[in-house]
Amino acid sequence: MVKDVLSATLEYGLAPMSWTDYLYLSVGGTLSNAGISGQTFNHGPQISNVYELDVVTGKGELVTCSEDRNSELFHAVLGGLGQFGIITRARIALEPAPHRVRWIRVLYSNFATFCKDQEYLISMHGKPGNERFDYVEGFVIVDEGLINNWRSSFFSASNPVKITSLKADGDVLYCLEITKNYNQGNADSVDEEIQSLLKKLDFIPTSVFTTDLPYLDFLDRVHKAELKLRSKGLWDVPHPWLNLFVPKSRIADFDKGVFKGILGNKTSGPILIYPMNKNKWDQRSSVVTPEEDVFYLVAFLRSALDTETLEYLSNENRQIVRFCHDSEIKVKQYLPHYTTHQEWMDHFGDKWTQFSARKMKFDPRQILATGQQIFQFDPSNPLTLTNYI
Ligand SMILES: Cc1cc2nc3c(=O)[nH]c(=O)nc-3n(C[C@H](O)[C@H](O)[C@H](O)COP(=O)(O)OP(=O)(O)OC[C@H]3O[C@@H](n4cnc5c(N)ncnc54)[C@H](O)[C@@H]3O)c2cc1C
């Protein structure tokens, strides 16, 4: 589990560089997708921070692979949805763990300004630490309530936020979420650095909310919310999630059509939105992203407490995907879910030929991750797969 990796590395004062928002996930499962969070703009997804893997392929062979050794398998399994082999060991990049985190949220009522600032912040990737934030995320505020804010305990009794005072009925607000890591060594200068970075942004001036906490508590923030939801029986419920990578050039159309259109005034869960730099994603991996230098993750992380809501939200997800298709917004699903072969081929696009050829090579009998219905195996003809290439 990712959380165990963190506990083990912290004993040496070290920590992985790229994260997911939630830590109770397996290493193999996240590396089979990508592993993204607010550090991705700077360090790339988790799959860009792997040095070496041990993989048991669909042929039953245990193979050690890396960029230089069995590199095709290495790139195939990263973002490979478990289709080529089972990851049994990963050697990943670490860095000295910061001690504390200054965690800041600021609000916007104007979507264009919100995006301008987010894109500016992620353009600072690779700059020295004092010239950029360490984490850039954001979310859309359509309505309020526990279920909508479960991703964090930020707005709490000790940090009260009257969002209604900033928001006219029916309006959509956008919250930029940023952090700055620091140690005892630079604790004196962190406020000054933050102020100088915040000066470059155009958020609603009265809407700065700051909290300060140990690094571990920040990384493990979603777990706190999980415990709260569990205690109310609101965690183990169906989650009709939809995660989309939206190209930067069409994010304003997406806002108009989805956040201010399809969603209405009820979201049933948090909606994350933050941009990433494509050059931090290794194009040799199996994961697919839009054809633009910058693209946004838009994550509808919704919960359905009854079957009626489940049906309603699932329909709404389909409506969102259809809207993107009809408006020619070339989104890619993250954590993709499809039920037909054609949809999978469309999802992989130019990468389909390579993806299916790699399947033939590493799992020719198609015994791995069959539930995703990417490939259909005909036992009477083990070479059926070639039909799809
Ligand atoms: C509460 C919650 C929060 C999340 N937050 C984030 C987030 O912030 N960022 C993010 O990027 N993702 C996030 N995810 C998604 C998460 O990355 C995926 O669901 C991932 O698959 C989880 O890993 P798992 O251990 O649950 O995998 P499983 O659900 O068990 O498996 C998912 C896929 O990975 C494959 N797989 C699993 N283990 C291995 C292995 N060892 N080797 C090869 N393939 C394997 C399976 O075949 C399957 O295809 C979140 C998920 C949840 C439930």
C-alpha cells in the first residue's frame, strides 16, 4: 500500500516525490493507471518516477525491467491497466521529506481567471522551490455539504468558511488549492515566499484560507475525511466516478457546458480540476493523454446513497461524455471504463496498435485483467487478438 511505502521511507527522512491524494491504494494498482495529484505538474505522475520494476507477465515469467532493461515491458506495464503483467516490486524516486506544509485555498468567481492562475502556477515547473508552489490542485464549488467536501478536512470548525457569503445563488465558485513545503531551515522565510507568489494571482482578495500541518498529515488528508464518512455509513456506497483529461484549449467550453450547464445545482461529491504539463508524461508508457501541451484533470468524485441517485449520476456521466463528443472536445478518460471493444480502440487511438501488440507479446492467452473487457479471448483460436491489430 502507498501508505506503507511512506511509513517506511519516512524512517529515513525520505518520501516519494509524486503522490495520489489518497494513500490507501496499492502501488501496483496506481502504477497501472498513472498516480496523479497536485505534484504532477512538477514531478510528473507516479509512473514518471519509477526506476525499475519486477513483473510477472501473462506468460508466467518473472522479469526485472527498467528503461535500459526489458524496456518494452517496463513502458507497457506503466499505465497498462494490469494487462501485461503483475507488478511485484517497484524501485521509485525519493526525496528528503519536508517537515511541514502550508496549505492554502483561495477562491475565484471567474473561471478564465482561475484557469489563467492555475496555468501560470504549473508553468513554474522545474523552477527552484522558492519560485513555485509544491502542489497545485483545485475544485469546483457548486453546492456544499459533507459529501461534497470529503476529500479533505480543510474547512472545519476551527477554519470556518462561509462560502455562501461569497457566492450568489446558482453561481459556481472555483477554489485553487496550493501548498508550500518547508523545513526548520526555511521556516523563517516561508511566509515571505508565499506572499510573493500569491501577489501574482488574481483570486477574490478576502478569500484566503490557510492552514499549517505536518507533511504526513497533509499527504494523509483524505483518510481523515474517509473516517468521518465511514462513521456515518457514507463511505461504502456506490461511487459513479468520472475522471477526464480535458485539453486546455477547450476547458472554457467544458466549464460552460458542464459546470454551468449539465450539473445543475447538485453535484453529490467533490469535483477536482487542475492542469498538468504533458512533457512530464512519458509517451512510451501505455497511458493516453490529450494531444496538447497542457491538459486538465476534471474528476467527478461522486457518491450515490440510493439507487435512484446512482441511476441519475450514471446518466449524468453519460451526458457529460456525450457533450464532449458532440462538441468535439477531445477528452481522454483517466481510470477508464468502457464496455465495448470499439470504445477501447477509440480510447487508445494511435496507441492501440502498440497496446494490442504488447498484449500478444506479454499476455498472449489474455489471462490478466479480463474484467475490463479490452480484449476478447476466443479459446479455439488463441491468435484472435490479431484481428484487432
Ligand atoms: C478513494 C480513492 C481515491 C483515489 N485517489 C486517486 C488519486 O488521487 N490519484 C490517482 O491517480 N488515482 C486515485 N485513485 C484511483 C486509483 O489510482 C486506482 O483506483 C488504482 O487502481 C487503485 O489501486 P488498487 O490497489 O485499488 O487497484 P485495483 O482496483 O485492485 O486494480 C485496479 C487496476 O490495477 C491493476 N492492478 C492492481 N494491482 C496490480 C499489480 N500489482 N500489477 C499490475 N496491475 C495491477 C488491476 O488489474 C486493475 O486493472 C483513487 C481511488 C480511490 C478508491
